[in-house]
Amino acid sequence: MKRPLQFDVDSVREAMEILAIRLALPVIVMLQHGACGHAELMRRLDVESKQLTRVLRRLQKHDLIERFVKVEASPVRVSYSLTSRGECWLSAVAEFAVRIELGIGGEA
């Protein structure tokens, strides 16, 4: 007999909210390779600045990415990188995708 899955409804709700953010996953996947600036993200994702800024702010709100400002450089440089929570989140999403692809259930 299968055991019922144990999960926190709020965590699932937050995960679904993040997945619903258009471009969230592509941004997170890009940042897995290291810090990236706003202009580079815009160019690689082929999006407008305003749209990307909204996505980045929402990902910061969920503590998946962090923003770094280098004021000693001229002009001032802004870059984004994954937080440890963002790395864990990306790993969980990748594992979920593999399970779906392989048709592996969550039997215990």
C-alpha cells in the first residue's frame, strides 16, 4: 500500500508561484553557470529590460537569486547569482523533470 505523500502546502504553493513566473526558469538555469549582468541576461534571453527587471525582483523576493552592485567600477556594474536556496530549488526542479521524463513515481 502506498504511503500518502508528506509535504507542506505553503511550500508547494510557493514553488508553483515561482514556476508561474514567465522566464524564471530560464534565468535560474543561466545563473547556475555563475554570476551574470543585467545586459547579458537581456541579450541571452532576448527580453526587454523592464520585463527582465520584474522577473529578477520576484526571484530576489523568493530568495532564489541575489543582486550584487560593484560601485568601484565605472560605470557601476550590477550582477546576479543564485543563492544556495536557488541552487537547491534548481536541483529539485531538475530531479522532478527527470522523474517525469522517466515516468518514475514517488513510491516509498
